[in-house]
Amino acid sequence: MIHDPKNTYLFDEYTKANLDKMLDQVSFFPQIELGITVNDFVIEERSLSQLFVPVASFDDDRKKNRNEEMVAMIEGIVYPWFGIGYRID
């Protein structure tokens, strides 16, 4: 998670500990071929980042920090619009 769950629409009813526990039990397949890093989403895509905020990133131990990881989930800043990155296999 990039933000505390209470500051999101998607996970606002979870505590951080409960959400971490739940997400650890889910299988994610983050080998997406095309995506955007958290840093590029916020800095390079300014018009997009005025509408959406990255909520979660795909965990990648090879990256130094979350800013270098690929965006996994976004949500609207004003409106409850959501986007979830996935790979169709």
C-alpha cells in the first residue's frame, strides 16, 4: 500500500495490519508488460495525477522503493472512480 488504508476509498474500512494480512493471502501476478511507475504517474502525468492518486503498487524486491514500482491501483481524488492493473492470461 502506498497510503494508509483509512485515506482511500477502496480500503477505508481496513486497518493497515488487517489489510496487509489479507493482501498477503491473495495471489497477484505482477508481471505486467506495460505500466507506469508511481514516480512517473505523479510527476510526468500531471493531468492524470490531478484526477487520480496511486493507492497500491506491485511489490518488486528489485526496486529501491515504492516510487520505482509499477502502479497497481488508482482511485479518483474527488469521484469514486477506480482502476486496477492486471495481466490477462
